[in-house]
Amino acid sequence: MSKNARIFHARPTPAFKRLLSVLLASIFFHWIILEWVNGNLVFPLQVHETESVITAQLQNVAASSAAHEPVKQPAKTRPKPAVRRPAARPPKAQHSAPEQATVSDTSAAPTIVEAEDEDSRDRDHDKGAESVSSPVNLTDKTDETASPNYEMNLPPSAELKYDVQAQKKGFSYHGTGIINWQANGNQYAITGKAKAAFFTVLEFKSTGEIDKTGIAPVLYAERSGNRAETNTHFHRERNTISFSASTLSYPRLGGEQDRASIIWQLAAMGRASPELFKAGEELNIFVAGVRNAAPWRIYIIGEEEIQLDTVPVKSWHVKSVPQQGGYEKTFDIWFASGLEWYPVRLRQTEVNGDYLELTLSNMVLAQQ
């Protein structure tokens, strides 16, 4: 065998093999890069991701078709720019009715304060969905909403004490209450408090003037349970009614009352014109609550006999009914015509049936 033949058939060395492997790997790598750049090569990872996206879209379309009937899509239009509207605030001449909380049942008897707290949370939750009565524009319907002028004869100043009975969430509570009525010249003041199960469930105050329309409130304050005190303002200089608990406002036309003064305004009307109190008659007086105001329809139910410490007393039963769809409480008042027309029984009833009732237990007339 020649020398050249021995060289040709010699085995490659390990170094030569490594060099050859590197060259082949380099050529293969560059070929892959060129093919990928030219779009002729797609990596397996990309293929799986693309297939996954397409599969998900097909499944959504199929699910939608099975659940709903075909819906004709409207022609695409350019969306209009959003218009920023101001916060909802009815005009000063509009009326609405207060909201009322819904109380859920519990297995254990709650305290009055605990029940009030739950009512407050429920009210905040339902606030956006509450129903109100149709607004009335006082500017256009002044004759319909302005309280008429009645003859007045205010009762003498007195301190009235009451026995309290309350029902909350199916449980009954008992306690005491007091209402102090003071009328001095052209000024008046009403303060009241009701306690049940050692808790103050209602506290209120009304102050103002006495004019040709009778009682003319300036400020009404109310605190129910653990809720914060609310204030209702009857502005003389601006002739408006406003609230600390809402942004509503109403024109003040004369004769408007609050939840406390309405009691004594009715008593003054009965003392001056007892002929107004006939069974089946109806009175309309504009009353402001803690968040808004509305005309109250006050029905004369009739003359009834109630027991005061086992003593029967004849009294006129009147009832205020909230506007249809409203959430105002229903108020029942019994006026004893033989006792200076003082309110000998008061009862406020919630929409859900819970109530607070005060029955006269003692009376002290102020010294003249």
C-alpha cells in the first residue's frame, strides 16, 4: 500500500471530529436563523399558542350561540362623547318622600340600639334604589301645596310624661318618655325624648316663632337610636327649607311644619275650630322630615275612648298617611278635647310594622 493510501484511510482524530461537529452545528444554526427571518420556519411554541387562542374563541362563540337566540347587531356608529351630568339634586320646588329601612329577622332579641344600627346599614345599602313619590313643583302648584291658614289657639305650656311601648323586629320593649311644650309670647320650644329598655330611641327638638299662621318652625333636630343628629332648617331670610342629611331644598311659603310642631299645630287648630275635627274630614299640611318634605294628608278618624291609667278619656284620633310609594312613617295622634287638646297618645309606625307608642301617664301645667 502506498503512502497516500495510508493517509486517506487513516482514522480521524478526536480534535478533527470536534472541529467538524462545530462547523456542522454552526451551519445548521445559521440556516435556522435565515429560515425563521424569511418566515419559512415557525417554532413549535408559537404553533401551540396560536392554536390555544383560536380554540378559546371558537368555544366562546359556540357557548353564546347555544345560550341565546341570534341578535341582530346594530350598525357600528361612532360613539358619542360622554356628557358629565351634575349630581342628582331636585330643584327647590320638588317634593319626595323619605326612605325607610327594611329590617331582617334575627334569632335573638336585639337591643333597640342594635336594631337601629342595622336599620341604618340597611338604609345606606338601599339608598340608591329607594322609591319616592312623584315630585310636585311648588312654583306651578302653589295653591295645592301651600298649607292653608287656620285659626289658632295654642295649648298652655306643659310637661307631659308618657309610658313608652316599642316593637322592633318582633320583640317588645317598654320605657318612659317626656315632651315639654313651651309657648311664650311669639316664641315656642318643643323638646321630647323616648327611652325603651334603658336606651334612648328617639330624641327631638323644635324651636321657632308664633305668627299669624300659628307655629312657624326655625329649626328641627332629631336623633334616632345611635344615628347622628339631623337638622332641618326653615330659613327666614331666604324663604327656603333645607336639611343637614340631604341636599334637597324647598320654598318656604308659610304654614310649613316639622314632625314635632305638627302635633301642636293640630292641637291649636282643634282648640280654635273644633268643627274641623269630624270623622271623615281631611286636612293637608306641608311637613318637613329629616331628609325631605311633602304635603301630609291628615285624616280625622273619629272620636275614640282610650284608657289613661284605667281612666277612660275621650279623644280625637287623627292619622297621617304617607304619599303613595313613599317611605315616610305613619303617625297616629289622639287629642283629648277635655284636656286642653293635649296629645294623650302618639304612635309612629314604620313601613315594616315596627312602632313606637307613647301614652300619657302624667301632666304638669306650667305656672302662668
